[in-house]
Amino acid sequence: MLKRIASIGITGIIFMSVLTGCSYVGKFFSETYYVKIAGQGDNIGDASEYTLKGFKENGEEKTIRFSINNNKSIAEGKYVKITADEDKEANKKTPNKITLINKYEVVKSEDVPQKIKEKLK
């Protein structure tokens, strides 16, 4: 009986580990870009849409388009770190353009690599 309970418990732990691991797989294939907010974006319904040039740490440039809720607008001149998966179908449709992002985060100027800050001026 004890062996049976132990094997069920171990199977449950393995199953939960696999489920948790699958949710993190996309994070291993995501790319990080930095953009600098210019203007207030285009108002589309209750959101603001931004189309900005973004750079990876290696200096590769892409056009990044993303939307945010108006009540969470980002002040002009702020730096934003964007995580996106280049292999998603929406991002494959147009070369050198990212339109489907995983997440964004406003970061401090000192958290942006210096060579990217120079390109975003």
C-alpha cells in the first residue's frame, strides 16, 4: 500500500513538472528588444498603438508594433523592454517587423545597454 501511494505521488510530481515546464518553453525562444517611446501612439478604440524601432542587444533592428490600454499609457521618452517570439505566425508575415509580443516592461535608462541607447536617440 505504501509503495502504491509513493508511486502515485511521484507520478503526480512528474506530471506537474512537465506541465509547468511546458509553460516556460516559449520563454526560451523569445527575443528581447528595447524601444524608446516617441509620442502618445495612435488611439485605436480604448488603446494606444505604438510603432517604433526596436533593437536587440546584438544591435539587430526591427520595427515593433504593440498596443496598450489607454489607462496605462507610457510617458514619452521612457524605455520599454519587449519580449517577443519571432517564430509566431503573426511575426513571420512581415519581415523585420514584430507585431505579436509576449510582454512589455518599462525599464530605467540605466537598465538599457549603452549601445542600444545610442541607437534609440
